Amino acid sequence: MTTELKIDVILRKITIFNFHMTLAILNRPEPEDTGLVQEI
């Protein structure tokens, strides 16, 4: 894996994580859902 690929993967993971956190805040999920979001 090149450095560029690693950076791309990390940025994607951060973007997906932020997306899920935003959804969680907007939806105000039940505790089970919050646990799932934090694992991602």
C-alpha cells in the first residue's frame, strides 16, 4: 500500500464516521444504536 492509498482510506473512514455521528445526533437514537455508531 502506498502512502497516498493509506491517507485516502483514513480520510474515507473519518468521513464515514462523521456521517454516522451526524445521523446519530440528528436521529437521537436509542442506546443500542449509539453503541453501533461508536464502533464504526
